[in-house]
Amino acid sequence: MQETMLELDAARTACARAADWLGSHVGSDGEPADAAERNGWSRLGWGLAVAGRPDAAAAVVSWIARNRIAADGGFQPGRLRGQDYIAVYPHYWLGTFVVSAWLAGRLDVAMRSMAYLRTRQDTQTGGIPMVSEADGEPVCDMLSTAQVGLGALVTGDRETAEKCALWVRALAEQSAGESLVFHSCRKGADLWIDPDPAFVWSAVADFSRPRQAYYTPGMGAVFLARFAARYGCAQSIAAARRLLAFNLNGSSAQFDDLASVQACKFGWAVAEMALADPEGDWHPWVQRMTRWFLDRQSQEGAWGPSAFAMAAPSLADRLVKTSEHLMELSVCMAALGAVGAGR
């Protein structure tokens, strides 16, 4: 118990420092720093809101709604062009903005963007596509589908959330087995096992090796944990456990390599599972991943992308990661607090 309290105190300090750093990069009119250059802002309102900065969160979301979101709720045309990892997953990033807008009190903005995302959902599989098309058929991916599912849960769109859950559970079932190679995309109803070269990094991760895209199973598990908590779905807990088995059985480099932040969503996922699946003995992992986040925060309070992949990140890149890790660490705090309160 004493160790948990110490970790909570350290996490509170880290979150406050991160919120201060984020707030220092928001203009008086709500414009995020570097917004003219690229999208570092879609999850910014989310991070500020959970850190207790509702005024800054609402200002940012309102600026984005005026200057970056189209009338139909999607991104304004051309706004993501040339933005590498942002442009590949437009529906994922718009899904993070839905949560930002909702938590910032801009329910109108959140509902409009959620309505747009609903039109993107594959009618056959329930998946959410990324930009790639293989042989003319849309490719749906874990990041986009699980994040849009989270947006649906937040906004009360059960139909869309259920379709996303079906897709994620199906991928979890297809991926189960002895191999530690995880495929995060499906083409139609099948795993996309031979992705285009440009998508190999995010579409295929070998968890037996260092410096992989370790985050995709965690994203699915986060959504399934919340879906199960909301709707009492035992199938979703079982599927989330299968997904996280890749991390749990994978290379220790996920956790020991300070130049990598690729396991961040695993930290978020174990915290969500500690809340939704108390029989799963997730608490030791929540403690470990809380320290993982703390060990990677800079002195000024920011986080950045994996140093092995991006040695000189832009300010927008650091806004992306600081907003994300602040939000993820806040869920770890919730899980630690629940245990401390005798859940």
C-alpha cells in the first residue's frame, strides 16, 4: 500500500508538469503551437481535460473546430497531407479528437465528428479503414477501429461500438496462437499478412524482437476493456487478455529500452484491465508501467517519440506524445487509486 501511495504521488507530480508544459504551448485564442505545420493537437484537449485544465481544453477544441474541422465533422481537405504517420490513420486521429471534444464540454463538436466517422465504418466487418487499399479493397486496422470504438462509447453510439468490438475480437481470435508475430490489419475478413512495404512497420510486429510497434494489441485491449465495463461483455475481456499476451510474452526490450516508447498503450491497457478485469492480477503491471512513464518524461515535463526512430522530434511530435502519455498515466493513477481504496 505504501508503495502504491508513493507511485501515485510521483504520477501526480508528473501529470502536473506535463499539463503545465502543454498549457504553455496553447495560445490565448486556443491555437496549439506548431498548428500551422502539422497536427499535434487532436489529443491535446483530452490530455488537458484529464489533467484538470478544462479552460485550456475547451479553448483548444474550439480553435480546432473553427480552423481544422470541416462542416461534415471530418478534417478539412488537405490538412493532413504529407504528415507521415498522421496522414496514414486519419480516422484514428479524428477519433482521438472526438474524445477531446467530449471531455472539453464541446458535445456538439464531438457528435458531429462521430457522425462522420460512422460513415467510414465497413458495413460488412465493422472495421475502420486506414488510407491504404489492397487490390482495391479497404484495409482496416486496429488503431483506427479501436479508437473510433472508444469515441462511440464516449458519445453513446452503441451500434458503432458493438461493430468495432466485433472486428477487434475477430482479429484477436485470428491472431491467437504460438507465434509472437502480431498482425494489426485485416483486408475484408482476413488478416493482412503481406502488407505493402510502406505499412509493414505498423501492420506487423514481432514481439520477440526489440524496437517493434508494440502498441497495437494494447489499443485493442483498451477498447475491449471499456466496452466490457460498459456492457458487461465477458467475450471482450477474454479477447483483451489474448491481445495483451503478445506484450506479456514478448521481449523485455518493450519495458527496458529507454529509447523506445512503443509500449505506451500496453501501459494504458493494463490500467484499463485492472479496472475492468480485477481477477486478472493486473496491478503489478500497472505499477511497473507507471514507473515506465515516469522514467521517460523529460525534465521540462514533456514526452517525445521513440528516440531510436525520431532523434530530433518537432514541437508538434512532442505535443502528440505528451498529450498521449499524460492521458495514459492518468488511467494508471485511476487503477492505482482503485486498488488503494480496496477495490
